[in-house]
Amino acid sequence: MYDFYWYPKCSTCRKAKAKLDELGIDYQAIDLKETPPSQKNFEKWFKEADFPIKKFFNTSGLVYRDLNLKDKLATLSEKEMAELLSSNGMLIKRPLLVKNGQVQQIGFKESSYEKYKKMSWLDSFFYVIIFKS
């Protein structure tokens, strides 16, 4: 099962959620504004994910602009960036798709969600071969 961090009022997030539903992918929807990921999660994701840290920030958002992060981000430590993201869900690029504690996707491109359906099918296939045989 995936953790799907989203903001329900965001049209892009609603499109991503509809795509997950269409593909039959199991997920738990988590409101980014109400329950942002923890600072420890961000610190872990910064180290393990194949995404640049800046990708985690909603650079077009009002909060990002109000805090003038465009100029400040380069001077912050990873710990400070993680603390900032965990303190305000509106700073986080959305949606955020996580599985088994690993970031799978930041943002939404319809075509990129197709691979999760394929992975889900493969997971089921290998489960049947290994455990049911």
C-alpha cells in the first residue's frame, strides 16, 4: 500500500488520486496540510531518494514565496530544510507518493503513474509463484 500525501483542494492532486483509483492501486490518502511528513522522514528521504532536495519544495506556492525561500534555500542545512517542510505542508510539492518508507514520486504526471499499476501486478504475480506454489 502507498501513502499518498495530497492537498484535497489542489486540482492536480485530485487528478492524481483519480488516476490511482482508475489503476486500482491501494493507497492511504494523507492531507499534507493537516498531517505533513515528519522531519525525520524528510531527512531520510533526502539521503535515499533519487530526487534533488529542491524537488520536495512547492516552489510555486505562496508560502515558499512569502518566506523568500528562493534566496534562502541554498543557505539552509538539510536538517533545517527538513524541519521547514515538516512544519508546513503547503511548502511540500504535491502530491507525494511513498511506499515502504521510500519516495516513489513527487508531483504528478499521468503517464508516470502507469508504472505503479504494473508493479502492483508484478508483486501479486510473484506472491502467487513464491508463496502459493
